[in-house]
Amino acid sequence: MRAVEIIEKKRDKQELTQAEINFFVEGFCHGEIPDYQASAWAMAVLLNGMTPHETTNLTLAMANSGDQLDLSEVVPIAVDKHSTGGVGDKTTLVVAPVVAACGLAVGKMSGRGLGFSGGTLDKMESIPGYRTDLSTQEFMHQLAEIGIVLTGQTADLAPADGKLYALRDVTGTVPSMPLIASSVMSKKIAAGAQAIVLDVKLGNGAFMQTEQEARKLARRMVHIATLADRKAVALLSDMNQPLGQAVGNALEVKEAIQTLHGRGPQDFHEHCLVVSSHMLILGGVVENEEQGRQKAENALETGQAWEMFKRLVAAQGGDLSYVEEPERLPAARLVEDQPAPRTAYISAINARIVGETAVVLGAGREKKGDAIDHGVGIEVLHKVGERVEKGQPLLRIHARDRASLELAQERLLKAYHWSEEAVEALPLFYGVVKPEQT
Ligand code: URA
């Protein structure tokens, strides 16, 4: 078998066999297939798609490219969640401690920023000392000890996805349904979670723009989970504007801390309650969404979720003084408000432009391996449906220098659309996909 023939076959819209997919994934993972061939192949997949059968085979090949954890050795049931990527999506930082505080173990391996969408690891690394490189042994030990882990994918779990993920980030091959489905599900299968809540984002700031595409991705992932004998449910959630207000690493950690204290933005708070309640249902702690919400609210109100967050940070070497006094977290040198250009209702905010602008400010990577600036970012002070007065602060930009601040100002104004007529607020969710619907 030759890599070039497999690339040509996909280029010519043919279905790859399981043997071909295994050959390509193994070859790439072991360095026998170079990045340029893997990039060409990923682009062919993006352009021509994959059948459900190919997607399942790709997922299993990537999950089998390294070790597979069996978490039932350490906890009765571990629940995980995964977002397909969005702007301002700091949900994991809140729901993981909320759910763990409700007595359900959360063992989560997260990723870094991908294209215009942020990554949980980059956010958590805003906390000095916080380690995102736990070994498998450390992962298992911490899960058993405190019931919560939030780390990076270890090199020995789904290593093929780790390599491909970094390559896709810089080759324009992220928004592909089969590549996203296999990337997410290979990690989840390898990391051993028995129950998985998938947060499938849709809209202008998501990789899936339409409800139809997002539903298809959700179905495919839930189906793969079922084949792999895992419980899964997918939520279709809105990404037609950033989630919450903060976009940028340390800014998002601060917003997550506020939310853990019950003082977060209303949309983000609500989003976290819904995701937490589905995790609690899948983990068998509650029977329905209402009970899940109540339990999650209670974990927030009693401070148990906040205590759990601190235990997590301390367990992974983070300096607690920074989360106790979040104003000490990395901050940008320049912070300036951007005034609203007119008096009107906000009819749309292009979250993708906001995410891309955060990358321009230094919050994300332009190319593989770039260093990021944890302090920079954007605060979106008003959301779709709100009426603002001309001159009122619309956004707050955190930049490291004047040039990037001015560039951000110019770009961000293009993200806003206006209406003289009243505009409805956007929904947070568009539905739930369960195994019986796949
Ligand atoms: N999250 C992932 O883990 N992989 C993707 O491809 C996109 C989002």
C-alpha cells in the first residue's frame, strides 16, 4: 500500500477500506507518512467527505493508535463532556467542578485552541503552575483521589489524533464533519469515559454553520459512541455569538471563576446548568433535566463547585493564589473600550470574527507551536437583541500593543449587525440527539 494512492482515492471521491485507513493512520502516527501527505489527505477528506463506515473506521484507528484507559478500575462511572469548538466556550471550567461536586467523577482530556476557537488547555495554563501534561498514571490516581481531572491528551492516548489535530489547525482542514467526529470520539474512547455529553456548536462561530450539519455531526458521534459501548447524548448549542462575555484565555478563566461564584453572565450560567444536568443524567445521579439543574445550582450556591475547582487547580500544581485573586492572572498592557457606532438593536454578532480577532491579538496560534499570550482578548459587553446607545461601551479590548489594538477595533466593528427594529435574543440550544435518534 502507498500513501499517495490512498490520497488519490479520496481525492477521486472513493470510499477507503478499513485496511487503507489503518495503514494511513498508523503510518502518519509513526512518522512514516509525512505531514505534507497527511495534509493533502485531510484536505481531500474535507472536500469529499467520508461515509459513516469510513468515519467509524477512522475513529477506531485513531483510538487504537495508543493506549486505552479503563476507568472502571478506579471509579464506578466517569463522565466526560466535549465541545466541538466555539468562541468564548469556557464551559468545561465550570461544569467539570459542578458535576464532580455532585459526586460524579469527571475525567477530562481537553485540547488546545484550534483555528479561531479557543482550547481548554490554553485557558487553564493561564494559571501559573497548572500542569496539563499528566501521565496516564497520574490521571488515574487523581481521578480516584479527588474525582476530577482536567488535563491534556497524554502522548500515549489517541496519538494519531494529537498529531492530526495540530496539523489541521494550520492547514485549513478543521471544519470537516468526519474529521471532527473521529477526532472527538477517538479521544473519548481512548480516555475511557463511560458516559459522554457532546456539546455540538452551530452557527457562525462554530465549525458547523447550520443546524442540519450540526445535527448530522451529532448523530454520527452518538452513533460511534454507541458502537463503542459508551453512553452518549449530544446537545446542539448556539454559537451565533460568543458564549458569555469573555474571549481570551485568562479573561475566560476569570469569567469561569465568577460563574462558579454565581456571578457569571446569564447565558453562560444557563448553558452550564443544562450541560451539567445532562452529565448528571448520563452518570445516573439524577433522573431528569430539572433534577439535574437543581443539583447543579445547589453545587454552585453552596460553594461546593468552587471548592472542587480549587482542589483541581491545587492537585495539578496550579498556584491557588491566582484563582483566589483572579486580578493577578495574566493581563494585557492595554485595555480599551470600543464605543457603539450607533443607537440600535444588535441583530447579529459574527462570533467567528470575534474569535479570529482574539487570535490576531495573540490569544491563539497562527501556526503550529506558536506561543500564545494568555492576557489578551475581548469582552463582548452586549449581545444579540440588546439595544445600545451610540458611544456606549460595546466591547472591551485587551491588547499587548497599540498596533494590535487598532487592528482589533477595525475588525470587531465588522462583526456587528444592527437593526432599528427590536430583535429577539438568540436561543441557547436547538435540541438534543439521543442514541435512539441515530
Ligand atoms: N474538537 C476536537 O477534539 N477535534 C476537532 O476536530 C474539533 C473540535
